[in-house]
Amino acid sequence: MEVEEILLECEERMDKTIEHLGKELRGIRTGRANTALVEYIKVDYYGAPTDIRELAGVSVVEATTLMIKPFDPAAKNEIIKAIESSDLGLNPQSDGNTIRISIPAPTKERRMQLVGQVKKLGEDSKVAIRNERRDANKSLDSAQNEQKLSDDEIKGAKESVDDLTKAHNAQIEALVTKKTKEIEDI
């Protein structure tokens, strides 16, 4: 494997880790209505687990209210059941062909739990980044042994991996800090 390929693969995997963290953080309830809270909840739709966003239009109607309009009215009760059984603590209300969800402001205790959850997700992402760094360094070492690359080439490549690691860890910190502030400023 070429050094450039190893670096590119490492960066792609680190980017996916950041992307995954962003998706996870969007799903954490802060007290403000956000479509990402419910879009990825799985609904048992004719025996197949399906995301709500594939079964209904989800929109924010007020700062603290979500509206879900199922494409198939028969799916409404299954969507309500899935939201109630999620660990978000939301209480969906049926309103004709639509579902309304009021997002209550979390209590201080719940906000502390959410902050802890955000920090844990951030730490898990940092561990994943470190694992990617370790894998890239192992690949570089084996490439050095196979292709008889110079120590300078490998040293430069490992420095590039370290730079990628630092940059991605900084992105994780920024995401975690932003979400923590969002939770605490309710």
C-alpha cells in the first residue's frame, strides 16, 4: 500500500467518525425542537424497521413543537408507538392525520445527564480517532518493511497522521463544546 493511500484512508475514516458523532449529537434532546430528534427513530412498518423520515414529513412548527405528517395514515399509530418507546421521554399527541410533539425543557438533573452523555460520545469518538491513528501507523510500518521506504518518508507520513489526529480531535472538542453549551443554555 502506498503512503498516500494510507493517509487518504486514515483521513476518510476519521472524517466518518466526525460525521457519526455529529449525527449522534443531533439526536440528543436539548429542549428546542429539532427534526433530527425523531428522524432516525425506527418504526416497525409492515415488519421492517424503517426510519421515521422515510415514513413521514417531520417539521418544526414552533421553537418547542415538532409536527410529523405520515405519508401513509395507517403508519401513524406505529410512529407514535416508536416515539413513546424511544428513550427521549417525548409524548406524541395525535392530531387528525398529524402527530404533534411538544418538547419540554429538560430539568437541571436531566441536563447534567445529557452533558455527561455528550462528553461520553466525544470521548468514544476520540478513542475511535486514536484507533485510526494506530492502524495507519501500523500500515506505514508494514509498508516500510515491504517496500524498503526510507525512515524520513515514514517519519513524515507519521507526522501527517499525527496532524490529522490533532485536527480531528479539535473538531470533536468543538462539537462537544457547542452541544454542551446548547444543553446548558436552556
